[in-house]
Amino acid sequence: MEASSDGINYQVIADRSDNNVVGTTTDVLRAARGRYIRVQVLSCSQKDGYASLHDMQINGWLFDIQGYKVDYDNKLIFISDMNALTVKDFADHLSSEGNCALSIQAADDYIHSGDQVRITDAYGRKTIYTVTDREYAYRYFTDLALYKTVLFSSEEGFSQKTGTNTHAYNINDGHPETAWTAETKSNANYPEWIGVDLGREFGIFEIDMQFETKDDRVYQYEVYALPDQQINWYEDFLSKEMLIIDQSENKTFDDGHYHHEIMGNKGRYVIIRILGNSLYPDNNHAAASLYDLQVYGTSYDSYSR
Ligand SMILES: [Ca+2]
């Protein structure tokens, strides 16, 4: 059995010249690569028996150097199970991407899920990456919003009533007991909005929020994901094109904790627009208030291609 990438030059990928199995045979190949496959029938055990083939099936992977993604932050290399990478192709490609050396602890000539890849970058830094074929493992395990720049419509800053810090930066400070409260002056004002600049675009899969629940208030809100270049907040709120979660009719209390799973919407800015709550406008001090915002997703710009 021979394979060729151009239909002219063939190389032997399986030698069964001493085959003595009658009927169906299966050859499992580990390092064969080709576009054209041909079978040379050399002889037959039966005197005067002629060459005859009922069926031939070939299973394989698509060789595609674009078929992997590198998650530099979580030190993962994602390989689709529809694609295959040889160690050599991968090394050549990474070298062309600016990495000067790598060593791969692979079981054979292919890179498989579970392999460890040690990459030395152009600055001599050595990092070990883990190869995975499980797409969910490619997602970020850490909160993308934590300590990132907070954007907001207004903030009280300091509560005269309780003496507590109510600055906007409390929504992603890692402390569940600290909260942002919007400016109330004499009257709460809606809509208010608050969110984070993730620093660059991500595919957003999960958003977790903890609102204030004083007097069992229930908030109505919308969540937007805005792309890198977009900073015209109010226009986007009107356009609704970047609306990823619509809770404008929300009546569910859930202790103010809302967990949303979405489909990887692309965005750099995650903004919660708070439309009102169940106490407002009867209680004109029931301002927007949020304890915590967490965002989970995948990287977009760390893909190698
Ligand atoms: Ca907090």
C-alpha cells in the first residue's frame, strides 16, 4: 500500500507482501500522510487467482497546521479531534511564529491530547504547555473581570448613612462583602450602568453577578458585550445589537445572584445596564447596587492563526 501527496511520487506506507489473511484486512498506520492512496497487488495464494477488490475504506485526519490554537494565559494547546499535527510540522510552525526552540514529550510522531510541549521563546523563557482536545478546557478558569478597569455611569463613593465605601471598583475587587452603589443624591436614578474593560476581546461564556438585596429588591437589567473599538455606550444601548442578556422583565429574586451561560459572544467591554428594581420608584433611595461581577470566557487574539 502506497501514499503520495502529488500522485507521482509514492512511498510505501504498509507492506503486506507476506499476508496470509483471507478476506478483510485492516492496517492501522501511525505516520502515513497523503492525498493519493494506491494498492499494488503482488500475488495471490490461489493458483491463477486474479486480483479482485470489493471495497476499500480509508479513515484519517485532516492535516491542517491552522487547526490548533494556543492559549498563552492558561498554557494550553487546543487540537481539534478532526485534525492531526505532526511534531515536525508543529515545531516548524511555532518557529515561524517567533519561538526559537521547543521539545515535545510525545508518544510518537504526532501531538496528542495529554502531551506536554516545552517551548522556549525568543527571549529564552521556557514554558510547558499541555495539549488538549477538549474545547471546554480551553476556556479560562479564572475570572476575566477581576481587578480590570471599571466603567460606570455614576457612583455614590461613600455612604453617609452606613459609613461604607461604595465605589465602583468594589464590583471586581474579589471581596463579596464590598459593593458599588450608584449616586442617589435625593433620588435614585435609572437607568444606571456599570461594567469592566477586559483589556482585549474575549469570547464570553459565563457571567456571574451579585446584586444588593436590601428589602428583597429585584433588579431589571441588560448585559452588553461591546467590541474592541466600540466606546459609544449610549448608542449601543439603543441599538441592542450588542445585547447578550435581556433581563429587562426580570421578577426572579434568587437572592440577587444571577448566573448566565451564553454562547461565546465576542466582546472587550462587559456592561450591565440596570433599568430599575422592584422598590423603585416608590422608594426613591433604592439605587442600583452590585457586590460582584465575574466574567468567564476564551481568548480570541491568542489563537495562533
Ligand atoms: Ca465586591
